[in-house]
Amino acid sequence: MKANATSNLYTATGTAGSETSLNIDFTDPVQNLDAFTRVIADTNPDNVSVGWFGGPCYAVIGDSSKLQPLFSIEGIGISTTQKLENSAIRIFNRELVFYKDLRSGEFLETWINPLNSETCQIFDIHNMTMNAELAPVMTMHVEGEELRYPFLPPWEVMGNIVLSTFERHTSGPSKLLPDEWPKESPGPLSRMSEMYMRYVQTHDLSNREMTSVPYIGTWTYFTAWFPWMLMAQAEGSLFMRCAMKKHRNLSDLPKNFLNRAERMYPEYLKPPSPSSWGQPNDSVYAQYKQARVPIA
């Protein structure tokens, strides 16, 4: 059953005939945001949330060609939260992603691009600051006009499981322009879409004393060519399909990933501090622009 304006109390039938009541009104932005935050992070500011994701990446070229598998990724998001007086939530997040060979599963340092035969130097995703603020009533400024809208991401109750979905779609000027970055730039404009599906236990979400609710789910990501792939302005995009899971702590992460992260990026195994609020958020393109020089 889906959330609607007239049904605030859900009774979900689980295994062996047991029932779980989900006393959450998803049409109330305050309750919706609290549930959403407990799923994606932890409402206790003293706790750290560890989100893992991993899966294959495909090339999407043209309208009729089949998707071509390229490599896989494995990464984490490390976050804490801070609750504000107006029931808004600030999320302080740090992100680290490695690339892997599709067949062997080994982490990549170099990669031969089958789309252009270029030997590419891998550029790991390491975003130091990826902060966000969510509020029961969100504010957006468009062409000088202030728009206000309630934060109401959709939920669906399916027996003893609750599904949370969230999507983000953007398009805008590229941070790497073709005149300066002829091989690395995807073009003057770039677009990005990401779609999250998180499954939680109904009895966990019903327990308001649980400041963090475990989930498993999927993350689907559609974006422009990564700059290190040296695709220039070739037609096409990247499509990623990843599994997701929230871990209790860092020690639950796959050992090979954790060992590499501890060796190469130890500072990315803890979230940003609240003092980082107001700093510009990082992106793979901004990081690449700072770290490398254009290839002629």
C-alpha cells in the first residue's frame, strides 16, 4: 500500500501472520523527513553512518546500440547529521569511490578504454565535502523568485518491508570546457541523474528510538563521461547500477576496500565536521580540474 492523505497508520502483515503497525504519517513533512533521515543516515549527531555501494558501469551510445560494460565501482559515503531548530537536518557527508576491473575485481590504476583505445590514468572519486540541508519545507530560488515546497519523498509499504525512493536530476554548464580540456571535457553542458531505492524493515522504521535504520537497496546513476576516460566530446553517457547497504561501522566494509582506503585516503574514513558547513561541495569534475592538467 502507498502513503496517501487519509491513511496515517499502516498495518503490515509480515511472516507467520504477524502484524507490524507503522505509525508514521508520510504526508506530514516533519515525520517524513525524520523517517528519511533515519534511513539514509542517523539522527543522533554523535553517531557516524556508513553507506556502501558497488556495481557495474556501462557505456550508453546512440538510441539502438546495446549497453557496453566498461568497469565497476565500489565506494562509501560517511556521514553525520545535525538537527536545526526548524526541524531541518544538515547532513555532513564525505565520499570515496574506487574503480575495479569487471572480470578480476582488482582495483584499477590504469585502464585501456575500449571505446577509443586510450590508456587512461584512473582518477579515484574522493569528495571531501558533500553536505546538504533538508527541511520540512524546502526553499528554491528560480529566476529571482522564491519557491517553497514540502519535502515529501515517496514511500511504499509492502508487508514487512518499506520502500523509500529518492531521485535527483540536474543539467548545467560543464566544469571542464572543451576549449581548455579538449580530451577530458564531455562538452559545454552536462547532465546527471541519480535514483535511490532503499528497503527497510517495517518494524525498524516503526521504532522511533532507532535513530538509524538499516537498509539495502539500489543506486542508479546516469552521467557524462568521466574526464579521465579521455572521451572528448564523443556521443554517449555512462550508466551505473549499484547495490547499496548501510553498515554499522567501518569494520563491516569489504576488507580489500577498507585496506586500500586506509592506505591511500585515511582522511576519507570519517565525515566532515559541522564547521565545514558553507564550504563549496566537491565533485569529480572540480577535483579533477584541481589535480590534473589538460592533455593536448
